[in-house]
Amino acid sequence: MTNVATNTPAHYRPAVSLSAVDLSSSISQTISKIYEILKLNNLTVKNEKEEFVDADSIRAIYNIRMMNAITKMTKSAKKKLAKRIRNVNYKMSIRSMNTFFSFIRNKVMREEVTGKILILPSLDEQNIAANREKYKKLRAEMQVARQEYKSGKNNYRAAGKKYFGS
């Protein structure tokens, strides 16, 4: 499939410029998109102390101090950052958002102290996953009990015994 108006393939990801100003603006735009997705999907955000925080704290943690850090980056590191930005913008998933924030924290802002951000599914989704794990555990126990019941019944019948009412 191609976009008829621009004659570009549908899977085309626009390039991110490697200049410090463009990277900084791309990071702030990406953080704004992530913020909108967090609000829209009611995702939860944890900080480095494993405390749940509001999505507004992302903007406070990753503020405009990045320009100085970006100018100190090597070209290969800038390329990796541009790749992370493209990946987040192309496919907005929890994994891509977490790798984006991890890269910014570990590679871009390493001299400056920044807080850790971890994006998790909403609390409802986490409860559903926990209930599913409980269900799978109980189902396995039920299968074991069923096998014990069937083997006991088969042994009883194999011995030539009949039930009282039969």
C-alpha cells in the first residue's frame, strides 16, 4: 500500500534529524505523545522508588535540560536516539515507551540525575493478569485431582467391583 497523495509506502517512517535542536524538539514531541497515550489508555507510571505517580511527572523528570546533554553525544549515540524516537512514534507500545525512557535516562542524561520511569498496564489490566495466574494455578490443581479420581475409579472397576446401585 502506498499513500497516493505523497506517493510513499504506508510503512515509511520519516527520518529524525541528528542536530541537537531537532533531537530535543523530537524528544519533547514524543514525550507529549506518550503523555496523551498514558491519559487515553489509563496506564500507570512508577518511579524509581516503585511508587505510583501521576503521568504529569514525566514532563517534570525529563525537562528541557537535554539540549546540553544532546550536544555532548556522539553521532552513533544520536543515531540510536533517533532510532528510539522513530520506534516509539511508529508503534506506541508499553515496551517501546519504556525502552525510550530507559535510553534517555542511561545514555542521554547520564551526567544529570534523573528519575526512573516505568510504564505499566492499567490497574484493571494488572488485576486481570493476576486473576488469570490464579485461574491457571487452580486449573492445574483441578487437573491433578481429576486424574486421581479417574485412576481410582478405573482401579475400582478393574478389580471387578461394582457400585452399590448397579
